[in-house]
Amino acid sequence: MKNVITIQHTQSIHHTNGMVGSWTDWELSELGVLQAENIGRKLAKQLGDSRYAVYSSDLRRAGHTAEIVAGHLGTTPVFAGELRERNLGKCVGKSVDWLRKNMECQERTIDDRMFSDAESRRDEWNRLRPFFEKIMGGSEENMIIVSHGDLLSIFHAMWLGMEVEMLNRCELFGMAGGVSFMRENEDGKRIINRLSDMSYLME
């Protein structure tokens, strides 16, 4: 049986300055650091002596969130490029306003790309899939995954056993700093107990 906690990285500088996140390596804001500390303290109290492996996107805003949380749990995160946010190609490093004015394709399906050199959501799914299958087939029962909004929406869909095409009809998006709890029961059924719980951000 698996117990998985996902954490969407806390407030990043790009949340406050109008810039695109994607593969730009933004730091956490001061508030984001405090939010990550709150998540770490609350999880440490809640999880007690249970040991959790922590995996994180290697982009700084997620990695810093993971380092803070893992520090409270007495462990060290493992960084994985597969957990990065979706690559939006030529608009990486640009402003959200630039993105809106220069978008080459309006995304309506999982195969559309905002820019010719960007990942589609299907591309993102295919990038994540081998990592997902590896951790689900591994021996670790308790895991924390720290990543980004779009990537985690795909992770949650995989957890529920959805096919990628279902993302044309539904979404499982959370909020920055949201903590989600999932478990696999004795019958192998995968359950999401809580999705994007924001209460962990508070003191």
C-alpha cells in the first residue's frame, strides 16, 4: 500500500512580479519561505515517526520548498527533472503579458502547444509517466512529491488511473502551497483523501 502526499510549491517571486513560471528558475518569496516552514512543521507533527521519502522538481522554487519540508522531517529530498513544470518554450523568462500577446496557439486539447517549441500536456504526461511507474513499483510506501501546479494535476490524474485524454474534459488543479493526501488501500484502490488543502500554510 502507498501513502503519497503532494505539495505544490509555495509562493514564488513569479507569483508577484507578473512573470511566467514554467522552466524559469524563480526563487521563493519571503512569504513562500514562511509558508513552506508552516507546511513542514505541521506535517512533522502529523506524521510523527513515520518515514517519508521526499521527491522534488529540480527547479529552485519547488526544490527550496522540498528542502524546508524535508528538514522538518529529518530527511533530504531527491531532485528529479521529470517533476518540472511544463516547458512553455520561447515564453520562458518572459512576462505573462508577453505570453498573452504572442501566444501562437490557444490550447484546447492536450495536444495543443502555446508555442511551437513548448510541451503539450501530452508531452508533459509522457515525461512524467516513467517516473510515476518507477515510484509506484518501488519498495517505498510513504512518499512526498513536491512539484508545480500543472505537473501535479497530471500526477493526480495518473494516481486515479485516468487516461491522458480525460484531461480534455476535466482538471485536478490545486493552489500554490496546497497539500494533497492520497492512499492506496488493501484492495489496491487509489484514493485522494484531500486535494490542495490550504490550511497547512497558516501558523
